[in-house]
Amino acid sequence: MADVSETETINQATTERYKYGFVTDIESDTAPKGLDESTIRFISAKKDEPEWLLEWRLKAFRMWQALDEEEPTWAKVSYPKIDFQDSYYYSAPKEKPLLESLDDVDPKLLETYTKLGIPLQEQKMLAGVAVDAVFDSVSVATTFKEELSKHGVIFCPISEAVQKHPELVKKYLGSVVPTADNFYATLNSAVFTDGSFVYIPEGVRCPMELSTYFRINAAETGQFERTLIIADKGSYVSYLEGCTAPMRDEHQLHAAVVELIALDDAEIKYSTVQNWYPGDENGKGGIYNFVTKRGACRGKNSKISWTQVETGSAITWKYPSCILQGDNSVGEFYSIAITNNYQQADTGTKMIHMGKNTKSRIISKGISAGHADSTYRGLVKVMPGATGARNFTQCDSLLIGDQCGAHTVPYIEVRNKTAQVEHEATTSKISDEQLLYCRQRGLSEEDATTLIVNGFCRQVLQELPMEFAVEAQKLVGISLEGSVG
Amino acid sequence: MTKRHLIANFPFVDAFDAVRADLPGAPLDWLQAARRNALARFQDQALPNRRVEEWKYTDLGALAKTDFAAPYGPIGDALAARIGATGDPDAIRLVIANGRVDSALSNTAGLPTGAHLMPMSTALDTHSDVLKDHITRIAALDGNGLLALNAAFMMDGYVLVVDDAAVIDPTIEVIFAGDGGQGPVALHPRNVIIMGQDSAATIIETHLGDGVYWSNPLTDVVMGEGASLRRYKVLQDATDAFHLAHDQVSLASGAHYKGFIGAFSAKLARHTVAATINGADATFDVAGTYLLRGDQHNDITTVVDHAAAGSASKQIFKGVLDDASRGVFQGKVTVHKDAQKTDAHQLNNALLLSDKAEIDAKPELEIYADDVKCAHGATAGDLDENELFYLQARGIDAAEARRLLVSAFVKAALDEIDRDAERARFETLVDAWLERANG
């Protein structure tokens, strides 16, 4: 298929933005290369952080040093050893050069946007075109902000929350993902630059999907993102991270930490669409996405639901998990991981049942094409006190082509006899009958594959917020381009 | 030594030079060299600790702390009497007691032509040329300290060779006994089964004993084209015994292996069943049941490699866990790149009968071929309340209702045994276990 390098072209188009000039001198805002205590102090000082946070960072840094660069090796991914001293850990957000109109944007990129069904105005935003008066992102964002504050919802960069709401940050930061949790989380704790902070007050149903706001305000988040979401008693929030549009980032390593806390009767729905640069069709380049995401259902009757569509990154290493502490709490994990070319994804979830009558549901769909490897790795653990715990896990893998791999590594640990834990997994390919049926009806092989894969993913796609579900469906097709024929 | 190793100072290891002259094949220079190499490897590898992924759920700490010595000679009379009462007394049988063949208790007279059954010591005296390849190959297995120990201290096990096209109908009975009456002993039986083309045989192995002993058997099975082997294993080891078995099976095209493991005993047991399927139309089926109580720990670890196209594998395990017992099931199926049309199924169901019991399951699939049918399932939980109620509503008391349901649950695994006499033997053992549960 001739169009294989489309993603590459897109990414080229997005990376080549500097050829249009307009680069401001930001040297003074960048920490020197390398990582030592002075880097941490530099970051902390830049952000004007209180003493306790600097101490917290330094403690994490010392723990990380003690790990002696021993990165976890248990995941089924391979990559050259990362030199942690050979990167920058702080640079102030860069100003993006603006283009005159959409005519200046690479047509291939626009084609992808059109395939995804992204509205014209948003296309301009994403491609870095100066936005006209009709669509003033600042004013729209302000309107949203007013609406949110009317309900008492706090939604701001975490660096701002440190200044304005230190009591909340201090209370919850690191309470779900402890500093010493794992190599990358420890590193993140030491050097995180920014991220989102969300607090939904007691009894409030967040008036909008925080996605809407986020998409318009998509700021450069940096490579060590830190997100903290707290849903107080009886509240509800739906948060969408990421974007279906292809994104290029100059950092190769991304090590984010996301912490969710749901108190009594609260619900958090966290959706991710990840479409970072996956590297070219020969496996060169691409983002390493090593993320720690965990939610704590602290309160009774609380619920945390993770939905993810992972199509980008050269390597994905992430396990959005739920700690079900509160009685009757519910954890859900819906995942689609698509790997093509030389991508590697090792992803899954952990459901730790601690409270009585806790329930969890895991639906994972892995699709491998090209030379890619996709692994589901998950843990369902029922602690002795989790009377009446219930889990259902379904992991399906689909292989497209005979050069790729699909792996399933579930861990099931049950210590309570009243628990009911069920796990099932299948691996298969698209059947010839299904393909023939579609092709008889005039679909091309590629369209037929997309249709069948979308059907395979349906259970997960329907969990996404409406507008993203539509785009994600199209993204599935785009991600698989070049994998058949 | 790294932090992935468990350091153990076993007296029998220190006594290597003193005991090696008494071990099978002592006059063979190549074997002496192989033993010495293996000992060096053990000293390098030690025992795996729980940081090694494959040993995450099974802790050898208690084993490492026990002072195991080399076996003290013949077994006690009571144990000998129990061996006499095991299985069919008229069957073809070979008894391996404390790592040595017991000729008085063995009887291989009725062996049909085409089958050759002998202890390892005899086989090394008469057929060392045939065995050399097998022993060298096993020694090269990149495993852990347990395999190295077996290679260094290899004792009597059974060697069964079945000629091409020979179909051996009578069941061959092999009994392994360990006696820790004079102090903890370590036994390292080595078994070799060579099935010729289109041959067939059935083996039932029983493991029993007294006191504290550690049985570390390693079984090497090589199946020629179209060969068929049924291999049943009954675990009735002593309550304080350790049993760490490793089976290495290789199958040529059209070969059929049907294994069954019935685990009813031992303080700590682990059965590693590793199979490589090298040919089309070969099938590898292994089933089993583990019925545990007290603080027993039983680990079943299977590693099935589909290395050729058009083969199938099936695994069905049923576990029943009472008191503070712990069951572990780790099943790994790998389908290699060229192994198209593979059909692999794996199932582990565990019943937890007590609040202190624990099951850890890790059914793993690693697949590199697209045209395959692979599935696995795992469940854990208590008996269904509705089913219990149904039986009680019909006048069956609660205890009897539970017994019936557990028995039915286990039967699904026993049904995999396609020889009536052997299935009945396992059924009797299951019933006996359930009787104790009620008593």
C-alpha cells in the first residue's frame, strides 16, 4: 500500500514548524541538561513552590537515585537504555509560530483531520493557524471557566493549585501513587512540571465534560505531567485527556502520573485518547509513554471508570488501576490498544478489591498489525476483607498479519471465598468469511478491516463520551492504514 | 549471587564428593564431568526466590532452611508395606525408594515385548550411549538451580523405551517413595521416556513417603512421530514433604501426550510441565486436580510451546482449597511465528472453601502467529448458593450437598482420563479426600 508513510508525513509536517521562523529566545528559561538536586531546586524555584513541595520533590529524587537507574524490565517491551542525564527537565512553554491560514498547512495533515471529522475551526487550532475573531478560544475558555467556578469546581494547572489550594494538594498529592511506587513515578514526583488539577465539591455534578474545555485550552503539558483529580462526596466528573489528532512532541520520554480520588458516592470517568507520534514504519523514533495512572475509590459507593484508546507512541507502558477501598465501590477499565508497524504496547489494569461488595469490570481489546507487539497485563486482587467482591475480565486480541504478536498476562489473586472472579481471553484474526462478506458488498479490503475492527472494539468505544467516540472510530481506521493488502 | 537468588546450604550438596561414587553411572567420565558442571551451575544459580517472575507465588524459603542430607539407605518397613498396598499388586511395577531401585518390591516380568523398563542405574550400565544425548540435552536446559541440582545428583528414576510401532496395553506402575525417618533427605530421581514412532504406552506414577523429604524429580519425555503416551501422576506425599517436579516433553508430528496430575498432599509442591510441540497434528493435553487443606501449597506451572503449525493443546485444572491452603496455577502458551492453525485452550477453576484459602492464577498467552485459535479462562469463587439450596430443598443435608457439588466440580477434570481403571483410582482418592473434609 502506497500510503504507508502518511503518519510520518503528518508528523514531519507538525515537527517542521520552526522552518517558518518566529522562535523566541527562551534559553534563560531552560534548566541545564542533566538531573541532579540543583535541577529540582531550579524547577521548584521557577514555579515559586512552597518549601514542603520542594522537600517532597527532593525526597522523591533521592529515592529515584537509590534505584540506581534500574528501570523496570518486566514489561514485554524493548528499547535502548535511556540516558537520564542527557535531557532537559525544565523549559518554559514555548510560543508557537502561527500560520496565516489553513492553506499553509500540510495537506496530508488536513486530510487526516477531515477523516477524523474535526471541525474546521478546531483544525486551525490544532495545526497552529491564527484563529480569527469568530472563534476566540480565549473568550470561550473564559465562559467555561465562569460556568465552572459558579459550581465551585476548581480546574486549573497543578502549579496554580499549589499556590491557591495548597491544603488540597498537600492532602492528596502522592496519596494514590506513592513517591516510591515505581521508577517512573518516582522520577515524575521529583521533576514534574505541570498538569491538571481538578476538585469537584461535595454534591456537585460537573456541568460539562472537562474534555471540552481541555481541548480548546490544550496547553503544552510537558513530558512529566502530573494530574490530580478529587471528586468529593456525591460529586461527578468526566475528564478527557488527549486528542484524536496526531500530536508531535519534542520529548521522547513521557512519564506522567495521574491520581484520582473518589470519596463517598462520587464518580470519576476518565477517558484517554492517545495518539502521539508512534515512530515511522521502520520503527525509528516515536514517543516512550511510561505512565502511572491510578484511582482510589476511597468512599463507599464510589466509582472510577477508565476508558482508553491507545493508538500512538512507539512504546506504551501504562496500567490505569483502581483501588477499591470503599464498600460497594466500582472500578472499570475499558481499553483499546492498537499497535502497527514496530509499535509496542504493554498495557492493562490492576483492580485491588479491599472493601465489601466491590465490583470491577475489565474489557480489553488489543489489535496488532505490522511488526507490532501488544500485551495485556493485568491484576485482579481480592483481599481477605473484600467479602462479596465480583470481577469480570475479558481480554480479546486480534492479529492482522503474521509478523505481529499479541500477548495476555493476567494475574488473579483471590483471598476471599465469597469472591467471584472470572477471566476469559481469546486471540484470533479477522476471519476470511467476515472479510468476504464485506467485500461482496463492495467494501475495499481496508474499509472492511476497519469496519470489522470497529465492531471488535465496540464495547469500549461506546464507553467514550459521544463526540470522541465518533472520532475514535475513525482513528481506529487511520491507525491501521497500511496494515492490509 | 544476585538478589534474585535464595541462598541455601544443604548438607547433601557439601557431601557431593562423598556420595557421587554411589550415584548411577559412576564409571562414566562424561557423566562425572556433567555432574560437576551442574554442581557449579547450582552454586552459581542457587534457588530462585520470589523476585524471579516464575516463582512469584511459590516461596522456597522453608525448603532453603531445611538441612537436607543425602538419603540414608533403605526405607522403613511400614513404608514398604504401604508401597505393597498401592495400586494393582499384579501390575508391572518399578519401585524407586529413597532414590534407588527396590528390586524386591518391583516386578517387571510381565512387560510385553517392545517395551523396555529399567531403573536409571541399570540403563546407564547397559545403554549409556542412548542416554548420553538425553542427559546432555537436559543438562543444557537454561533453567534454575533445581534443574542443576537434579543434573548434579541424578539418582534412580525409571527409563522407559518403547520400540517403534509397539503398543503396550497394560498400565506400567512406577512408585516413588521418600523416607525422612532419620532426618530430612533430598531425592533427585531422573526419568527418561523414549516413545518410538507410532508406539503407545500408559504410565501411572505414585509418589508417597514418610517424614520430611524433598523429592526433585526431572522427567524427560521424547515422543516420536505418531507416538501416544498417557502419563498419570498421583501425589500422596507425606504431609511434611516437598515435591518439586519438572517435566520436559517434546513431541514430533502426530504425537499425542495425555497427562493428568492429581495432587492430594505434600507441604509444598510444584509441578512444572514444559512441552515443545515440533510437528503438525500433535496434541498435548494435560489436566489435573489439586485438593488442598491445612497449610498446603500446590503450584502447577505449565509452559507449552507451539513451535510447528497445525498442533493443539488443552489444559483443564480444577482446584479445591480448604483451610489456609494456597493453590497456584501459572499456565503459559506460546505460539511461535510459524505455528499457524494452532488450537490452544486452557482453563483453571478454583473453589475456595475457606476464608483463609488463597488462589493465584496467571494464565498467559504469547502469540506470534495470526491464524490461531487460542483461549484461556480462569475463575475463582465458592460453591453456588443456588445449587446448594436446590439440593437442600430436596432433603440432602448441607454437608452432603457440598460434598456432591465439590465432587461434580472435580469430575470435569477427571473426565479427561480416558482409561476406566485409572479414572476410578483417582475418583477413589477424591472421595477419600472429601470424606475427610466431612469428618
